[in-house]
Amino acid sequence: MGRTKVGKPRRERPVNETHEPEMPLPGWPGSHADSELTGPDEDECIVVTVHGVRHYLHAATARELQVSLEKTLVEYNAVCDNAGAPRV
């Protein structure tokens, strides 16, 4: 486990994994996933918020996330088609 140094503040562990809330958050869908441009004082260009966790991204990273999500949603819709379920 390791030692804790006296006088050194504990670091919060980053969130490495999240799941959908058991009950939808008020303001769905914006409360579950949203994006916006950052202010001029930020190094990154875009902030993506998922379930209240803010992720600051460069525009190129945000674009790659979009490409990845689109590919995965195409795959998901194929699974829905095979199961006779509604597409997203």
C-alpha cells in the first residue's frame, strides 16, 4: 500500500471508469453527455462532459472521438438490426 508522507495532501484518484446512472439524471440527455468550447484561458479547445465528469480535449482528439463513436454506433445498429431492436 505504501506510506503516506506527513503534511503531504492526499491526491484524488482520477475516474477511470463510469457507467450509466441507475436513474436518468434531471435534464436528460444534456445531463448525461454534452460538449462545449472552452474559454481562451484553457490549453484545450473542447470540454466533453459525461455523467458530470468534465474531459478537456484538443480539437483533433475530439474529432477522433467522433470518428470512433460513429464507427461503434454503426456496429451497434447492425446488432440492433439482427435482433429486431430499434436503432439509435
